[in-house]
Amino acid sequence: LDQLVRRLVFEPLEMTSSSYLWQERFEDMIAMPHGSDGEVLRKNRPQAGRGNAAASLHTTAPDFARFMMAVMNGALLSDSTATAMLTSQIDVDSNLTWGLGIGLQDTEAGRAFWHWGDNTGYKAYTITYPGQGVGVVWFTNSENGQSLLEAMLAATVGGEHPAADWLGYEAYNSPTRAVRGVLVRTYEEQGIDSAIAEYHQLKTTHPAQAFDEFLLNSLGYRLLRADRLQDAIAVFELNVAEYPDASNPYDSLGEAYLAAGDTARAIVNYERSVELNPDNANGIAVLERIRG
């Protein structure tokens, strides 16, 4: 993979700092990945035979900008392929379609092509307006990187961005993010009981749109990943109580009970989740596995 892309793309476009495999010279250039709390994460360094077209590209913003300009200008491609890349092939959403391997959005500013990246500790976004010869390459080394996406687009190219809206990343200044931050701090400093009490207090002082089933679900999974099983169960139980007609909270609570070795309660909650959402493939699969 790396040899092929190097011959066909990297070398012709002078993308000298790009590779699908790790190179020792990258050690002096690396931007380490960071988690949502600012912690440094483990950096994957793919070796020979481990290149992945979807996930192991190592590059820089200037190099990738060269690639985007080549797409804009149809460089290294036949006229028919260059045209097809930027021609709508399938509808995605309002004003959004897929070309060949790349997203297309249509607004008052004209047609733009775009794409995004979402690997652990790294988030990326790029958009180019061929009619204006304007584009942005946005690379971040944080799980929180896309929280700045809308602000970055407003400060650079401006205008409407249905693609960014469709991706649905939570903005850095969203009410939900603010509430989540308070709950996390309260939990770390005072424990689960205080965090749950703080949740109920926050509901009296913050707008309703700051609260949904995903707020508590994200906190519950944060605790589950940290192997704080009983605290995770307490959060998922609260979520079920808050959103008794939603399928996902029961699915998450079932997962936590299963991790804690309480198979009976796991089954009860997975069954309720599937009852509320018969298309819950995960819940169905887990129940089949538990029952043998």
C-alpha cells in the first residue's frame, strides 16, 4: 500500500512528510494524541505490512493541502475520473451527497468537497471550494478536537456547513459539555453520590437542552472503561430512571451488569432494550450469546 501510494501520489505531489508506515524521522515531528481530559495516549506506529488505507496515514497539514489542491485541479487523474470524484453519486442528507471517495456539499457559496478523520486522539476535517480556490485542512491531536470544528469553519471560510452539522460533533461551548464537565469534576472530587446529587441540582439551573440520555450514558461509559463498575451501574440506573422509554440506556445498563457478573440483571435490561427497539442488533446478539 505505502509503496503504491508513494509512487502514484506522494512523490508526484511532493508530499515528503507522508507515509502509511511509521518512519523514524517522524519522531521529531510527531504530535502525540491526547484524550478528552488532556492525558497523553499511546501512539500507534504501524510497521511494514501494517499499513491501513483508512487509518494509518501519517502526514502534515501542508502535505495534505497539496493533495486537496490536486483533487481540486484534477491532477494525476483522467478527466473522467476527476469529474466523477466531484460529481454526486449518492444522496446523504439535505445539500449533502457522496462523490467518489469524498463528500460534497452544496450551499450559497457553491459546491465544496470535504472529508473528516476520527481516530483515537486525532480528529481531522478538510473542505475545499473549487470555484473559489479556497480550502482548509484541520488536524488536531485531541479527542476534543472536533469540538472546535464549527468555530474554526466560521473563522476561516465562513458560511453554512451542512457537512459539519451532519457529523454532529458537540461544540466546545455547548450546554451539555458544560454540565458534563461539572459532573466529572464532582465525581472525581466527591464521589458518585455527590455527582448524582449535583446532576439533579444542575437540572434546576441549566437549560433543558443540556440534558439528554447521551449525557449520562457518556459518563457511565467513562466509568465503565475505568473499571469502576458499581459507579457506572449507578449512573446507568439513573439514566434508565430519567429516560424509561428509551432503548439505549437499558442496553448500556445491561452491559454494565454483564461486566459486573450479574447475568440475571443484564438479561432483564437487554430484554427491555430490545422490547423498546426491536432493531437493536447489539442487544439481540448479546442475549443470544448469554443464553447460549
